[in-house]
Amino acid sequence: MTPSEALPDPAPVLSIRGGALGFGDRALWSGLDLDVSQGEFIAVLGGNGTGKTSLLRAMLGEQKLDSGEVLVDGHPAHRGHRRMGYIPQQKIVAPGTPLRGRDLVMLGVNGQRFGPPITTRDDRAAVDALLTAVGAETFADRPLGSLSGGEQQRLRVAQALADDPKLLLCDEPLMSLDLQHQRAVSELIDRRRQQHGTAVVFVTHDINPVLSMVDRVLYLAQGRFTIGTPDEVLRDDVLSRLYGTPVEVFRSRGRVVVVGAPEAEHHHEVIA
Amino acid sequence: MTFVDPATYLQLLGLVQNSIIAAAVLGIVGGLIGVFVMQRDMAFAVHGISELSFAGAAAALLLGINVVAGSIVGSLIAAALIGVLGAKARDRNSIIGVLMPFGLGLGILFLALYPGRSGNKFGLLTGQIISVDLPQLGLLIAISIVVLVSLLVVWRPLTFDSLDPEVASARGVPSRALSFVFMTLLGLTVAVSVQIIGALLVLALLVTPAAAALRVSSSPVLVPVLSMIFGFVSAVGGILLAIGGSLPISPYITTISFAIYLVCRLVGSRAKVAR
């Protein structure tokens, strides 16, 4: 048992009060209240254009809310918060990019530091420890562009853990990974949460790979939202009310499929 | 082409000593900044800046003021325009495409109006280091050193911002400020290069060495080191070869840097097959 589990911190790691955001006259969401406690895993679900990435950007301090506030560790969210880790979705690395796996993690450790670009022994040790933590030692010295999506995302997890974050913000980190790598990467994130009490906000269009880890779901649709445990939210009546049209939720062998959502979106309508 | 005898060569060497130092510093700085030029996909911007730098230098020549200063003003105006108007790659390319012929045209106009020696005229386009006087050489070296030191100070955040902008921004790297600093440093480097190798050939020192280095390595330490060495060898080697003969310096520099690139391509593709 880690000390953090023995003495849970009562203050929420992340807290949104009366958050509202819209573009032009289209409201994405308003009146959003959310407290994320230590060690909690929150999935943010919703189709394209429902503002889930904008919400994440607000937590990162890169997007101003129209009203309300976002507090990280009790202070207004701002870019470069030391206790906040960020895992983006996998991107294609241009060939010839002068980065090996370990260099990506090194950027997380000292990339923001000005001054002569001298890598200290501590920096190197920190990178080695992070690589070990995500099981990336075997491919750490290969060029980033030659690594598979799953390998790249493992390195992204290591990069995000560089400053021992209290909060991990993940923007579709499993996108375009195959099922095996989806499981491996999500388990890495979950293990970190369980061992260090790191809170996780996980933006995704498909809840299935993380369904067993999620404590609460924030479901965005139609300029509205609903918050609750997966069992409370992923139900016919709740989602039908949210969408304003009949929606059916099927569960089979631990997977969830939502059918009939009115938008041209196929969130967690995954054919398994 | 005739080569001079060794004794005369040594004498010439003494005369152009400062030019060699200037070329050496520029080769190193050009190789270093070239790494970022490649990472930020700015090769075309370098060419655009150099044409406006040429226009500035030509204007200075016509007005009888410091040519290096004119070159710097032209460079910085171009760098600022490209930086402010061309944040996105596509906008940037169209802005450069518009600026480049305008700058070149202006420069040609100023040169046509300039009543002085014709040697100076083509020098700005194709290189003229030997004809740069001593105080100006000192200025070129000083600027190069300022760029070198500044680059080292912003090295890590600039690398982060160039290669991984999304996470860099989330980690608090000041992306806009860095972009401004980088464009300024690039403008200064281009202005120096125009004096040494000429506006039309700037890419040979600011892009080719880095492109060659990227062919043979993806280590963030080895790439800049190789690029610096390649830039240094091209610039200094070019001058050493040129002073023995009667041809201008620039073709030597461009040929050496191109040859290095070819070799690196060959080595790089061999290594890939072996892997």
C-alpha cells in the first residue's frame, strides 16, 4: 500500500466549476461541474464536434472557457503545469525526424529547459527509469519513425510521466492502435494510476478498451452532458434523454455498443 | 584554370585569413541552424529571406551605406513577414513565393542604378567574401557568434517545439516567442551568408549540410555535430580551393557541400539495406 492510498488527499486534483464553451452561437457545453479525485479514472466520451478535445485543452490551459474555471491541484489551469502529464494521440512521424525513442522521453524530462543543451547524468537516469517503467528498453534506441504505433504510444506514456504527474490528460491515446496494443497502453496508464494514485482523464470515442478501468464517464452530446459511472450512464434511457432521440445500448461480453446516436458519429460502435 | 605556386598561395592565404575565419564561423552556424531549418520545414523560407536580404544589401550599396547592415535589415524584414503572415506551412510557402521575386527584382533595380564597379554587383548574388573589408568581416563574425550562442541557449525548447509542438506547448514551451527568436536568428544567419556565398547560393550552407547529416543519423547529438562539420568543411574548403585559382569561391563551396550530401545519401541507403 502506498502512502497516498493510506492517506487519501481530500482535495480534488482537477475541478471544473460552471464550465461553458461554445464556438460562435453553438454551445458545446455549459454548466459543467466536475471534480476528479486522486486515483480516479474519468472517460470523456462523445462524438466528433462535441468539444471533448476542447475540454481537454481547457484542462491543459490552452483553451479559455467562455465562463467558469478549471482548477488543477487547486490553481487555475495553465500551460506547463509541472504536475500534469499529457498523452496525445499517435501521429505519423515524418521520415528523417532526428529522434530516437529515448529522445522523445528526454524531451519530456528536459525539453522545456533553456540553457546550454547539456544532458546531465540525472536526466539520463530519469529517462532510463521511465523507459523501464513502460517496458520500452528494447526499442528505445531506434528512430521514432521506424517504431509501431503501439511502441510510440508506450514512449508517449513514459514522456508524460517525466515529472511524476498527479494528473494524466490523455487525448485519444489508443487511436489507430490494434487491440493488443490498445490493451498494453491502457494497462500502463491504469497501472500508473493504481500504484501512484495519479488521476486520469481519458478522452476517447471508444470506451471499450478502458471500460473495466473507468470510474466515471463524462458523456458529451448535443450540447449537453451527463456524468456517472459507466453503469449509470451507458443505458438506453439515460443516453436517449441526452441525445433527445431513442438510442439503444447493447452490452455483450464486456463490450458496449451504442446504436442510433443521431450524429454522424460512430463512437464506441465498434465491431468486435 | 591555373593554380599559383605554393609560395604565392601562402601569401594569398595570409591576405584572406579573416575571410577564412568568417567562412569557418558561418559554416558552423549555418550547419547548426540548418538542423532547425530542416526540422521546421523552412528551406524555402531561407531562400525567400535571402532574396530580400540581397535587396537590402543592394539598396545599401546604392546609398553608400554599410552593405552588411542593409543585408540584415532586408533579412529581418523578410523573416518578420514570413513569421507573422506564414504561421501555417501552406500560407508560408505562398508568401515566400510572392516575396522572393519582388525582393530579387528590387535588388536588380538597385544594382542597375548603382554606378560603381560591376564586380560588386554580382558579388551579392554569387558571393564576394574576398572583397569584404576588414571591419565588415569583423561584423560578420560577431553576428555569427551571437547567433551561435543564442541557438545554444534556446536549443532544447526549440527542438521540442520543432519536433513535438503539441506536447511542447502543453509543457509550457513558449512556442510563439521561440518562433520569433528563431526567425530573427535565421534572418541574421542569412544576412551573413549573403555576404559570403551570395544570395542565390545561401541554401548550400543553410540546408545542404543538415540535409546530408539527416541522411546518415537520427541522433539529436550526432546530426547537429555532423551538420556543423559539413558546413565548416564546405565553407573553408571552398575558400582554400578558390584562392589557388581564378574562379569565384561559391561554386567550390556549393560543389563540396553537394558532394558531401551525395556521399551521405549513399552511406544512408547502404545502412538502411544493412539494417
